Amino acid sequence: QRLTFQTLQNISSPTMTTFTMLLGIFSVILSLSNGSGNFTYPNELPSNPLVAASPLFQLVSPYLHEFETPQIIRMAAMHAPAFWNCMAVYHPTLLDALTKERPIIVASDDIMRDYGTDETMFLCSIYAFLIVDIYHIPEIKPAAITFLESYGLDPQYLEINADVLSCSDFYDENACLQEIAGNYGFVPDIMASIIAYQNINYLNNDGWNADGKIGTDGKQCTANCRAYGDTTNYKPCTKDPTRWQPMIEDNGKGFFYHYDHVVPHIGQTAKLRVLSREDLESRTAPNPEYDYDLETDLVIDRLADLATNDTMKMLVEYFDDKLNVAGLIFTLPELLDLSYSEYMVFATGWTATE
């Protein structure tokens, strides 16, 4: 069923003092979708972008915690392009976060003029965000369905649109995708499908070997393939004490094992988001000339202080969790009074840096 744009006038968000109340306003806004499939858009999202973004990240955080830090950064870094590109396709000048060029699919001029709003962009972002996460973390889908239904949104858009998938290659078939986007009226769910299609295409070719289809010899894996497996036949330098050593882990019940590696190949094979490979490899850093004896003593002193300081222990535990740190960053919009679009500019730059 084709979706059409409608506007809803004279909706405003009262000032709320608690996150729960703000989230309630967010729920009301997103539930303004009627049963016929026609989306309606309020004049503005809540002034604090944290209200809009935080529920999505709270949804996926428990699932991301099951991954190692590099994989968490990889997946979290793909959230920003979903948000950013949902802005770019409804904006006359913004560039694609992945290609650094204008998106190959953009809304028509009249849609940009009349509906290129934060509301349109955010509805697109919700679906694009969740489609990509479900593709890589399938077990998240039931929670995503519950999330959408709680806000009156349609879970059928958690999969890439079949018409979009009929365009066999994202980059070569842009005329195909542009026609499909136009046929659907450039509504958020179809634009989300196209953006998610692009993000998944990027992730499938980003050099991380997330699907394990490449073996340790760099060739196609045919048996015992492992997700995020090494593709460079990495071997730790166990005879060099200044190099990283395999860590020994145990379950506290007598089972010991070595921590062989975590995606060691990405230093050579991963696709870079900002710099070119040539730029990266040409950069050097000055020798810090560490006094290792002195630094070792300082570490011992800090650990001695930590042993008797519960506050420091709590801070170490908190900041050791990268997703907790990300949660703190979500407070910046309120502190700095950023608009939704301003915060997305910040978030895209932050995640690209990581």
C-alpha cells in the first residue's frame, strides 16, 4: 500500500523535566500514524535529540554487549550513517556519510521543500537503524518489533523492501532505486530500505570478515568458517615481551584458555571511513620515549590506591564499558541545547573518528 505525506498542525511539546515524561512525548509523536498506512508528521520532535535517539540505543545495547570492543565500535559506527543519510536524502546539499558524495537516491525537490523536516528524517532513521542491526544481530528482531508497536509504527518495515532488493546491485542500479523511491513517494520507510541496503552492502565489503567467508589464508572459506575470523594467518609474537601477548582467561572453575586474538586482520584489510589507506600508512608519531621502569611503578601505585578506594573502582568499572561512555555523550544535546540536526552532525563526526 502506497504511503503518502500528511502534516499535522499545531502540535507542540511542553517542557518536561524527567526523561520518562520526555519519552512519553516521544511515544505520542511516533504513534501519530493512522491505520490506512498514511504517516502524519508533527511540526517538531522534542527539542532534546536525546529523547529521540536514546530509546533506540537502549534497545540494542544489551545485544552489543555480547561482542568484543572492536565489533561494538564497528556496529555502533554504522548507526550514524543511518541517521545522517536519512538527513542527506531529504536535504539539497548534504553528502552521503559513506561515499562523501551526494546520495545516489534523493527525494524530489518538492518533497524536500515540503517535508524535509526532522520528523521525516527521524522516521526514516528508525527503520534504517533497525534493519541494519537486525541483519547483523537477528536475535534483536522480537525486541525491535515490540519497540515499533509500542510507538504505533509498522514492523513490516523492519525488512528491506522487496522492490528495493529487486535492484541487484546498490551502486550500479541507482536508476532502478530512484524509480522505486519515486513510485513510493519518497516516504521514510522506502528511503530507509534504500539506506539500509547501502549500509549492509558496505558492511558486507568492509574487510572485517563478519560472515567468516574468508579463511586464514585470505581465500574463500569452505569449512569450519568463523564470523570475524582472521584472514591474514596472524601469529602473535610470543618471544617478544614488548609485543601483545595472548591473554589467559578462565571460568573460575578450572577451565583455562588462551585469548588468541580479536580481528587482527582489520589493520590491513578494513575499509577506512575517513582517511585513505595511503594516508593512514604515511602517518607517523614521534617516539614517546617512555621510561618503562617509572611507568611500571606508577601503575603499581595507582593500583594500590584503587584497592582501597570504592569510588575509583566504580569509575573504572563504569568507564571500561564503551557503551556507558556513549550513554554519557547522549547527554550533550540537553547540556548544549543542540537541535536534532546539530546533534546528528556531532554524532556522525564522533563515530567516524572512532
